[in-house]
Amino acid sequence: MNIIIAGFGTVGQSFVQLLMSHREFLKKAYGLVIKVVAIVDSKGAAVSQRGLDLNLVMRCKREYGTVAKAASVGYEMNLLEVIRSVEADTLIEATHTNLINGEPGMTHILNALQLGLNVITVNKGPLALAMPMLKEIAEHKKLALKFSGTVGGGLPVLAFAKECAKGDRVVKVEGVLNGTTNYILTRMEDGLRFDEALVEAQEKGYAERDPTLDVSGMDTACKLVILANEVLGKRVTLRDVKVEGIAGIKPEDIKMAKGTGKTVRLIGVADESEVFVKPLIIDQSDPLAVKYTYNAITLTLENSGRHTITGKGAGGRETATAIIRDLISIKEHLLVT
Amino acid sequence: MNIIIAGFGTVGQSFVQLLMSHREFLKKAYGLVIKVVAIVDSKGAAVSQRGLDLNLVMRCKREYGTVAKAASVGYEMNLLEVIRSVEADTLIEATHTNLINGEPGMTHILNALQLGLNVITVNKGPLALAMPMLKEIAEHKKLALKFSGTVGGGLPVLAFAKECAKGDRVVKVEGVLNGTTNYILTRMEDGLRFDEALVEAQEKGYAERDPTLDVSGMDTACKLVILANEVLGKRVTLRDVKVEGIAGIKPEDIKMAKGTGKTVRLIGVADESEVFVKPLIIDQSDPLAVKYTYNAITLTLENSGRHTITGKGAGGRETATAIIRDLISIKEHLLVT
């Protein structure tokens, strides 16, 4: 399989590291032989039809801040030029999330699909803004569009949902989908004020310097859009989600909930009638009442009730594992058809 | 698909009800057309190559306590005689769990495999006692042996594990696998003594009149054997599991754990070196610290960390859904090969 990687930050680099350390395993267990024919970052590209020397590009990125400086394979090219210059079958889109217009990921995905490449994205932006359209284009082109890494980090949420739904029907999805806000709410339970808990989360590296995307509920909303489209078959985008964040929650609210065996969690909910993100008061015994940076997703099935999966939210290595999973299922799919 | 049902208690009847209400859905969504050609209970059998009238056998079971009294299709036959008298491709084994010798389920499964039928069992006994052997026979005969309903009720644990392991490796399985003992431990956290909590669990229908199988940890051990074989690829049976139950736990133990942010859960653990069931002290924030009758299974993956799935433990309808899932995957498998 010849792949192109767009975006070479934490996730892109973790993925390449995983590829290097698991080359033999992937070949033996899945017959998966992966050749990285190009990596594109914000300053340029490294391209080699014979397969890049991954140690070289990693070292180059570390030393010069861009893969484009790798001698003999480095170029000042953008993704479109790269796609046209090499033979590849799959694009891995791992640039940063942009909720205004989804760029540069949106153009990357559209170009790749247009030119006949399967796409694996770990970037939520384009999906949050235009998932129904992107899925339609991929279907029309008979290409794969995969995105396991966008929800729940390493958790195989989407595959789990598909399996649960065999012979049954998912009627509702609820999720604690953002580790940062969950950490803050857990620490508020311990008695901290919102601002104290936020500073602590930033110190521990759980929250960004600008925590708006998390605290406002927008990150949760993006993931909810993906779940609603994929698990419930709805056609929704970020515009359709009513979003309320956690900035307004007072210590008293949490204390009161705690006194009655309950707790507050920022939850994304999608069912047949609505799609919203909101702090909700739930039972401490509810499987969604996970603590610290854990994520949890509950599916309500028509016949078999509520099933929950839980795990740590995103991390480079976890998300990289999700990309590998997507590559394996693209390969399996190619064999079947 | 022509199926035979052995054992017609809560699960068997829930399954038949689900079949009746979902006939159209299963046909439309999966091309699955199921004909029940025989049902065997402890007093005899109802057999019809053209397909049993399911309303009739349900009514007959309700009124006479056995399907064998259904006029024109009722016989005094045992399963082996039934298998020989009709054409069927799959046996659903739903008799009671027996941990002494696995009977009558063991003989049912062996006969079915011997005579060329796929097997779906929701009965843990035969697997706990002889899973490595049964799997080998099924493989040798190129038949399916499915058992989704034996662990975690409606939770698709086994499929989840398979998906998690794509491009990764499960190194450890831990589980709260028994709702009865988990209910008792949760109520002891609330201040009840063991015997008080047990009586309450019995009153609510969560515990059997004879709660030995649950309280001793044996039920947990059975499910752990199935997980260890299937998820970790170990070759173990019930004999290989060190088992300690919850009868010795004192209110003080639980109080002390609670005072330090911890809690006690009966956990089955399997990894490369050991397989045991034991009450363990874990963090209240651990995803395994589920409450009341919830079950939880945590898989530790080499690359992507700990993933947990949570849901209510067994129930007739939940287990029936698991049977449907197994039927669907047998059908999908038949199409592939």
C-alpha cells in the first residue's frame, strides 16, 4: 500500500514511529506492506516513489522543523502537486483542526478523493463541517473514507457501534467525548473552582493554552457530529448541534449534585429528534460518570439496552493505532471487492 | 437457515420472541431467513422440517411446560434423535449451566459438531470445562462455534476485542463479569453487611436462591476462561483458574477502601502468566469500578492502552440479541467461504 501523509505533527510522527516498529508484525498478521511515498507538512514535502527513508524524514523534521529539507527527497510542493507526482492509494490527513472552513484538511480530502485516493482522516474539522457531503463523494467514487481516530482516540467506537447494531438498532448515542473538560469537572467535584481546575489541567498538559475549543463544548460537538452521521445515519453538520459548554458551572451546582449521589458531566447526545452538547446531571453509578481524562460513549440499543465503551481520550500513540486499524480495514475491503 | 434450539427456558423463549418480532428486519437487513425446525426441552421435542409454528410452541410451553405436547409436531425424542431426523445447519444450545460435567450441553455440542452442525452456545458450562477441545473439533470440522451470549450478556465483548486487536495486541483482560456479586459489593459500599446485601439481591431477583455459583466466583471464572481462550489465545479450562469469592469480605474492608478513594470489586484477570478471580481493591476512578448489576471488561492493548466496555450483565432479551449476532456472523462467514 502506498500512502501519503499530510500534516506531520504529534499524530503523524507517532504513526510513522509505529509503522517503523511494527513493520514485520503488520506484514505477518495482515499481509499489510506499507510504503510511505510522501509526507507533506506546512513548509513543503518529502517525496519518493520507492518509499521514504522514515528515519531520515523523522530526523529532518526534528532538526529543521520540516521534512522538505531532507536532501534529494525534499521539495517545495503542496499536497495537490504531491498527489499528482507520485502513485499512491491512500491519503492520511493529519493536519490541525480548523472549525471555520476546515482548511487545509478540507482541500486535502477533496483533492485526494477527486484523484482516486482512499482517505483516512484524524482531523475532525472537515468532517464536522461537511461529513454528509464528504461521505457522498467517497461513496460515489467507490473510495474509502475512514476516521476511527477522530472520536475517542484509540477506542474503536465506530466499529463497536457497528457490531452492537448487528441484528439490533442504535437509537441513541451519548458521550463524554472530551478529556479536558472531564478532567476539570472531576477536579471541581474534589472542591476546586472552575478557574483553578482549568489552570491545573493546563499545567498537566491536558488543556491547551487557549482552551476555548474544549471548554466551549465545540470539540465535543465535532465528535458528536461524526457519531450522529456514522452510528445513527443522520445527515448533520456542526451547525445542527446546540452547544453549551462548562464555563458557567459553579462549584455549588456540583456540590448539590454530589450530595444526592449525582454528578455533572459534559455530554453530547444524539437521537432521532435532537443533537446537542450540554452539561448534564447524571447518577454517579451511570457508566458515563467516568473520571479525569477518560472518555465514554454509551449506545442505547433497541433490544439489548445501553452499552458503554470507556478509555483514555486522544493521545499521539492511541490515534496512530486508530490509523493502523483503518489501514487494515481498507486492505480487507480491497480484498473483498 | 435451519436451526434447532436445545433448551427452552428464559433465553430460548426470548430468542424465539425476538425472531418472531424481527423476522422482516433480519431478512431485509441481512438476508437472514431463519426457520426453526426443532426445539428440544427436558421433556421432549417439537419437530417440523417445514418450520415450527412458533406461536404454537410458545403457547404449548406455557400451558403444558413442554414443547413436546404440541400436537402433530411433538415427540419424545432427545437431541441426537432430533438432529438425525431433520435437516438443520445450526444448533442453539441454551440448556442450564452445569460445572460438574457440562451436561446435557456438552453432549449436545459434541453431537452437533460431529453431525456437521454449526453451534451457538449461550451455556457457559461446556466451554468452561473444555473450550480448547471444543474449538479444535469445530475448526477440524470447519464449523462455526459461537458464544457471544456467554460473556457480558448483550455486550459484544468478543467482537470488540477482535476489533481492538487489529494492528495491536491484547496483553491482559480484566473483568467485572458477574452482576450479582457486583450488586452485593456496591450495596456493601452503602453500608450493608454481606448477608443483608445478599438477601436484598435475592429479593430483587438479581441473585438465585442458591447463590453459590455467583458468590464463590465460579461464574466469573467460567467467563474468564472463555475470554482467556478467545481474546488471549490461551488454552485454559476452569481447572487452571485460581478462584476466590466474595463471602469473606467484611464491611471494614470496604469502608477502609472507600476512605482512601478506592473500592472492592470481584475481578477476573488473565494475562500471559496467570488466570485468577479475586476481590481486588481498585481506584474509584477505574473504569472497572462499575456499580450495581453492571458488568465491565477492560482490555489492555500493547499500543493503545486500556479500553473498557460496560453494560448490564445477562438478561433473556440481551442474551437473545447475542444469539442473533452470532447467526448473522455465521451467515456472513458462509457467504465468504
